[in-house]
Amino acid sequence: CCKYSTRRPRIMASILRVNTLTDASSNNSVAMSVVAGGSAKVTSSTNAAGTTINGSTNVSSLTDSATGKQVLNLSSSFANTNYTPICGVGNKDDGNARDTMIRSVATGSYATNIYSTISSAFSDDATSSTAHGDLA
């Protein structure tokens, strides 16, 4: 009746090379340089104690340095220290204002600090952060 092939299909890696991305109607387009340069290279969500990564992109580990201080260690380093990390504190409805700070920016890590303006001390709080820039 019929012959069946016993050959397995080959799976090959590929590269898609484009200059511009556009929607189906060609009304909205963006250059690839904007997509690559403007995308977050790091995203992170940590627990209040600064000991657990709840979700992340490009974060290999988390170091709890002290109360309210943690260091995010990156899987892929940035090309230089001129990238832009941004940090925010999780929602905690206790009336306590908090300042978030980025400290010790290195190509392979950055530190986040959370400071309570009411108690005038560093405080452990859940954090979320992103970083934008060129990877090495």
C-alpha cells in the first residue's frame, strides 16, 4: 500500500533578521534598535526578607546584605555601569512611607535599599525592580 518514512525531521536553529517590526495593517511599526535597546534586561520581584526571588528575568541569585538591603546578581552582565536600574517597594498598607534606593551598581549586580521614613531605619519589604541598558 503506502511507504512510510522512518527519517526524523531535522530541527535546526534559525535567526530571524529584520530591520523593522510592523503590525498586520502596517500602521504601527518600530525599528529593531528600539525594541532591543528599550526592552528591560532585568526584572525581579523579591520577598520582604530579601531572601527569595518570587519571579525574575536575568537574575541568577539574591543576597540579603542586611535589614532592608539586598543585592541582585545577574545571569548576564551589562556592557558597563551606565545602565538604568529602577526599584519600587511592594504594597504595604501601614501608613509607613518608604524610600527606595539603588546602590552599588556593577556590571553583574546592583543593590536595592528600602528605608522607612517614619521609623528612620532600613526595613525589609518586598521589592520589584527592572534594569534597562546594553548587555555585554
